[in-house]
Amino acid sequence: MKPFRVALLANLKTNAPHWEGMPPDQWDDLDSEKTITAILDALRAGGHTCEFLEGDITIVDTVRQFKPDICFNICESHFGDGREAQVPAILEKLRIPYTGSKVLCLALALDKPMTKRVLAYHDLPTPNFQTFERINEPLDPKLTFPLFVKPSREGTGMGVTAQSIVKNEAELRQQVGMILDRYQEAALVETFIEGREVTVGMVGNLVGPVARRLPHNENLPRIQSGLRFFPPMEVDLSPYLETDAVYANRLKVALADQLNYICPAPLDEDMVDELNWLAAAVFRVTGALDVARVDFRLSARENWKPYILEINPLPGLSPKISDIVIEAEADGVDHVALVNLILETALRRYGMID
């Protein structure tokens, strides 16, 4: 493959704006300099010329000055209810190719309640839910305790703690109030699925006639209709059950390099096939492209029935600690190879390589 001129677009934690009263986890989903350096090194190892550009308002000028053949986009952006779609929208306006999902998918996937409405429309299993824009809204009678409360438009487990699991009305109102006050956005309240949390990463693009779901292919249990699925991953939360009963923000950020990541997760082949099938369906109905990660809860009360929590079309790419990086390594794909696989997938989608 010939070398390309690649602009790495991201948002560094060190460049993010700060203000008085800002939530302490406001920028937890932004990238570190270590991650940016690792991705640049990976792209250069693939033979490409590349440069990092901060994904703020300056991108309108800097990306035109750099004149990339394609952008490697991992921008989270800073403000707005569709912030992850802002930089791709600029690139679309400038007619510059970029890796990953497009504007509509990124705006949709950031809004967890809206994503769940799409999943429910397509008969894909997701926990029952309700959004709260005010602390005193009546609880939907379909929802019974325990419930799980989190922000409707945040990532990296922001706003998720052991207190996110609420067991009564008083706890519900307290947690909803905290979300509304701290993040200035609606709270998502959903049935808490007691059981295991598993995530499935994938690279590729769907090919052939696909509708709401994908046919099961016995001959290709790991690769379906253009998607390559990595082994499912589970985080061992047993050492933290007294403080963190869920995969919370504290674990994802402060303790990320100390956790025991189990990959492949101990699941039988039928369950792995089911998770891959569901992950592909989510990929399809949300319009994802090139790379994504789908998170599940397996219900201990329903013979480990999988429930879809969300899709992340901008999965973290931090070496050693990001979920999809760990999953890829379990499948023999190291960080350098993963980054270049994502790039090559996008280049192929644009017709820039065969």
C-alpha cells in the first residue's frame, strides 16, 4: 500500500478549557499526550506521513494548511449535545475523507436515550428506560427498582459510581438531581441488569444486503458480512465490589492500569456468536462505520440473556488500557496493527485502496 498523508484529529486533555465549578470528570473522555504519541507512532510505522491537529475551532484552518489525504478522527470535542459530530461535519463540508462513523451516527450514539429508542424500534434487547429532565418527573410504572442512573450524553463512565444503582424513590431522586445539576443534561434511568458486563469490539464495514439484523453464518463465526469481531472482554470487578459494583468512572480512569481485564471473556461459543450478531445489528441500525465497540450486560436472572447498553463509535485507543485495544491484542492484533487496520478500512471504504 502506498503511503498517505494523514492528519490525526483529537482533543488533548491538556488543551481543554476549564472554568470555576466544572465537574471534576468533565474531560475524562479526552486523550492524553501518551495516547496521541502512540497513535502517531503507529501511523508512521505504517509508512504514512502524519501530524496531530487539535480538534477545536482552529481545525478549519489547520486541516486545510496540512492538506491531508485522509484524517484519522478520534475527536470528542468540548461542547454541545452532538459534540462528537462537530469535527466530522467540518470535514464533510471541506470534502476531506476521515476514519470512523459519520455525522448522524456520532450524534445519535452520544445521545444514549435516542440510541435506545432506535434499538427498541428494531426489536434489539435493551433495558427499559426513561429520561428525566426534571427531578420531580413521575417514574414510569414499567420501571421497578433497582434502577441505574447515568448522564444521557457522556462517555468514559462519567457520572457513574456505586450510587448509580438506586434501590428506592429517595435514592432515585437524589441521583437524578445530581446528574441534572452537575452535567446540565437529562438523566437516563434504566432497569439495572444484575449480572456481567461484557464488551465487543469490531473493525470493518457491512457488505451485502443487510437490514435490521444479520443472518447467522456458520462458516464465519468471527467475521460476518465484512465485520471482524474481536474476542469479548470482561473486567474482573470482584476486588472492587464493596466500592464499585459497576464498571464506574473511577475504575475506567484512576485505576485503568490496575484492573484485571479478562479477554477472551469466559463465554461459550453460542453466547459469543449471539453477542457478535447483536453487535453487528447495532452497528447496522446506528449507521456505524470502520470501527466500534458495543457494551452489554448479561442478566443473571434470565439465563445470562444479553442486553445492549450502548454503542461507542469512537472507542478509546490508549495502548494497554482501552477496551478495544485489549480485545484486538487477544486476537493477535497489536496497537500498531489495530490503528493501521482502522485506517485501511476507511481508505478502502473511500476507494482510495483496493
